[in-house]
Amino acid sequence: MRAARLWPLALVAVLGITVGANALLFRAARDRNAAAVEPDYYHQAMRWDSTLAEQRSSAALGWRLVAELGALSSAGTPLTVRLTGRDGAPLEGAVVEVAGVHNLEAARQVSARLEPRGSGIYATRLPLRHAGLWELRFDVTRGPDHLRVALRRDVARGTGR
């Protein structure tokens, strides 16, 4: 007699769990930050051969880019880049641009142009909103030469936030 009373309760519990799980999945699917689409992904795929050629020419330049991100700050997170040539000498006269993407808000991209500070140093402040791992995509141009580099850097939580 006891089992005869429990099976309807078990059935209601299973149906309740199913409805609850579906509600959670529906909420996650509607989150606009849950998934991000790479901008212009179709054209990037169509130009894959030229992208590979660009990567090879970037590597052939022998330039080295070292990036440092400071702590998260409401005044902007400091980004400093040291750019050197094949011989290790500072690389002057380059135009350095960066686009940053955080996994938490992959649909929101932060971009900036770095200002030259001399001796191959370029710097800016990025309006970052989250601590954690950021992908930084650098685009460096100097005359006819072009370098593209993607780096991952961790941003520490600042003391003022």
C-alpha cells in the first residue's frame, strides 16, 4: 500500500525536475553574453589562405611584442607594449592598435590605439570592466610592414573597485 502512494509523488517529482531544468536551459539560451559570434567570421574563413600568408610574413619580420596589463581601474586599465625588431633594438614609428575580448562578455570588444612613449614603448588605458583572462589582438603597422599578434593576459582586480 505504501508503494502505491509513492509512485504518483515520484512521477510529480520527475516532471517538476524536468520543467525546472527546461526553464534553466531556456534562461541560459536567452542570455546574450552566453555565446558570441566572431565579427565577419564568414569573410575571415573565405580569406583563410591570405590569413596564413599574413601570419608567415608577420613571423618573417622577426618583430617581438611584449604586452603588460596593469590592475583593473575605474580610470582605465594601463596597457604597455614593448616592441622590438629582429635585432632586439626598440622599434619606433609604428602604429599599434589593440582589440580586447573577455570571455565573460565576448560580444563586447574593447579597442584602442596605443600612444608612442619612446624607446619602442607604446601605452594606453583600456576601459576594461572585468578582471580575469583577456585576449588581446594587436595590429602593428610600420611603413609597408604589418604584424598581427594575439596574446592572452590576466587582469588583476584593482584596489579601487
